[in-house]
Amino acid sequence: MSINYVKKNAFDTTFLISLVSNFIFMKRAIFYHCAQLFFLILILLIGGCSKKENIASKTDEYIDQAEILNPLNLVVSAANKDLIELSWDKVNSSHFKPVSYAIYVDNKLVAKDLSITKYSLINLLGDTNYKIRVIARSQTGITQEQSIDAKTVGGSTTNGSTYVEYKIHTQSRITGNNSIRLLEDGGHLICTFLQHEGGDTNFKLIVYRTNNKGQIIWYRLIQDLNYYDLPPHVVLPSKLDEAFIIVKHDIYVIDQTNGKLKLEKPVSIDLSPNDYVSSVQFDASHNMIMGTGGGELLKVTTSDFKVVWKRKNSSVGISSIQLDNAQQIYYSLLDSEATKIKVQKTDRDGNVLATFEFDGKLPGDYERQYHMPILLKDKNDIFYLWGFDFYSYSLRYVKFDKNGNVKAKLGEYVNLKPAGAFFDNDNNIVVYGQQEGGGISTYGTINKYDSDLKLLSTLQYPNLEMHMFKNMTQNVDNSYNLFFYYIQTWSYENLNFIYIKTKSNGQL
């Protein structure tokens, strides 16, 4: 037993000595590494202080960047016979220096030290060209300038021409959808789109007024837009000096006499982001019934543009609202996939009462889809629906009563794609649009029908270059006001918007 005890004790002693030796070695290693770390930190601190001293004692160096001013993007935002209104973008200095503006007309200084970005030149001569230059100047003397040619409108009324080409600016053209209203003096209020070459936005909403000779009295650019395919609407309320301009979901109030905006900003109707107003009609109380491209129907007051009610009655667009004598509401449904023509009827609060379906097929036709955007109503609550089929772009019409009973419909092929229709001074129905000829031939066509939809006459203008009617009104002497574009071909190019006033018999 003693022998075993001695061996065990000897083993424990050797292990203890080894453990102590290892501890002493590790302690020395730790001390060595700590010393290294200490000296490294010390070297960094000394170097940092030296560098700080060098930076503090070093002379400041400034890299001089050239001062830059952004472009002006000068435009004529409005004009009449003795006024030109200019607008431009706010110019900023890259060095944050104050910037002022000066305006020259025909190389003569007319204003300086301006801080505003809109200026009206007044007491000008009518129908006169002016060379306008705006110079932006920073406090350091750096300048940015732009020159444009501008022209007053109106002026002479001695020109008896009934043919007018509308071109507002040299580097722009009128294009896209439009809305046109005939005024009591025989002139028109026209809302459409102006396309500029280049710039951040290519399209502007423009409104202009003409006299009974088609001459522009004033015009105003309202808003920059990135589209031109939505329908604008010119709505004339009971106040004779006002007009409502409605595009997408915005309402602008404009003075008919001079084109000035009566509200600084448009009033926006509460619609879904991608929806837009597609049709507007007044009810008996002179509030507005609106339909949208997304199938909503709503009532909006004309006094403060508040929504009285709103109904989601359809998943497709609403077009051409009409009200019967009991103030029930009717409108066409623009369903491009449906093989039936559809009209919806609601009560005065927009609640659906019925959906009428009509067969648009001609004898021998296959199933087709239809576009029927034009709805008229006579004083006896008889409705006339006009449009075309998507296959051949040929005419379709249906006459029906307020209960949806068909009174008449087209029974034969008619080569006419209608753009609009209205009751003339004799309560006949005038339908205008385009007729496709052989090849690329396209000409404006005017068909006149009686209340039984019997064709009374057809007018065409083959002496004009190929053209496409966009709008049309009638004067008290039965003459027509034609608004159209020419068809562009390899042999003829004219991008201007055209106005022609016909003779009382519709001839040129």
C-alpha cells in the first residue's frame, strides 16, 4: 500500500510542476503581446497627432467649380390680341446665388430685376410677331438666356376667309382628342392638346377661343401632361362668362372672355388613380352627372365641386350621358369584348334600374364587338345610339325608348365611322365621321337623317386632301363649322389643326 501511495504522490508532483511552468510561460506570452499592442497604439497616437498638427497648419485648398444655371424652358403660356403671357422655369444657381430675370422685346429692355417666373406683355399690336428674350442672371454675373418668337392673335377682322389653320407655336402642333363648344356669338371654345418638341413634358393642355371667323381671340396653356389620349371636356355652366375644363379628374374654371383661370389650382375629383372622367352632362338643377372610364357614375355640384353621390355601376367605361324628362340617367357602356350593344339606365341618384342589350348584327353578320360612344335624346324621351363595329369600322345605330324597346336599327352596310352626332336646327340628326376609300383614301363624310333614321343627304369634300373630321357644329344659318386633320402621306404633309366654315348648304 505504501508503495502505491508513493507512486501516486510522485505523479501529482510532476503534474503540478508542469502546470506551474505552463502558467509562467503563458503569463510571459500574454505580457509580451500586451506590450506589443501598447506600443502599436502609442505609435498610432503619435502619428495621428502629428498628422492633425500637419492638417491644422496646412493652408485651406478650395477646388473652384464653375457656376451653372439650369435652362429657362421659356414658353408663351397665353395670348390675345394685345397681350402675350410668358412663363419659364425657376432658374437656380449651383453656387446658391440669387437669380433675377430681365425681358427684352425686339431687343428692347422692358423689365429687369424680376424674381417671378411669369410675366405679361400688354398693350401690344394685334396679329403681330415679336422677338422675345428672357435672361436669367445670378448675383455673380453668370447668365442663362432663351429667345422665342411669339405672336399676338385676333387683330384684324376684315379677313373673310372661312379656312383657318391653327398653329400656336413654331415648334409645336395641336394634336389628340378635343372638346369644342359653339358660343352664342358664333365663335368656339376649344380644348385640346399641344405637343412641344423636346422638354421634360411633351404635351400641354391648351384652351383657346375663336370668333365667328375662326380667328383666335385668346389662348392659354393650362398644364403640362404626359398624355394626350384622354378626352378633355368643355362644359358651359349657367354663368355666361365661365367655362369648366375637365381632364382626367381635374376641373379648371376659366373666364370665357379673356382665358384667365378663376381658380389658382384645379379642383380634383375623388377617383381611383388610373380612372378619368369620360362623360359629363348637366341635370335639371344644373349640377354635373359624370361618368368615368372605370365605370363609376357620380353627381358633382357646380357651386363648389363637391361629390353628392358616387356609384360603381360597371367595370367598363361610361360614355355619352343623357337624362330623360323624369331625370333618370342613361349612358352607353363601352365594352370592347361584348357582342351586344349595352345601355344602362339608373334613377336620379345613380342606382341601376335596367341594362338594355341590343343586337348590332347586320343580316348575314357573324358575332362582332361594337363601339357605341354617341347617345342623343329628343324631347319625347326617344334615344338614338350611334357607333361602329370593330371589324369593318362601319356605321351602327339603334333607336329606342326609355324602356329599352327598339324603334329602329341599321339594316344595311354603311361606310361611315362616326366621330359625333347632333340635332340640327330642323331637328334632323347630323352624323359626321370618316369614310374609308380604296387603299389609304380617307375622307370626311356628313350624313343627315330624319327622326325615323331615313337618310336625307350625304356630304363629302373630295376637293380637299384626305382628311379626318374630329368635331363639327352648326350655325344659325345652317352652315357647318368643320374641324379636322389632314391625313399625312408621302406626297402631302400638313400637321396643323384645320377649321372650315361652309356655306349654308354645307358646300365649301
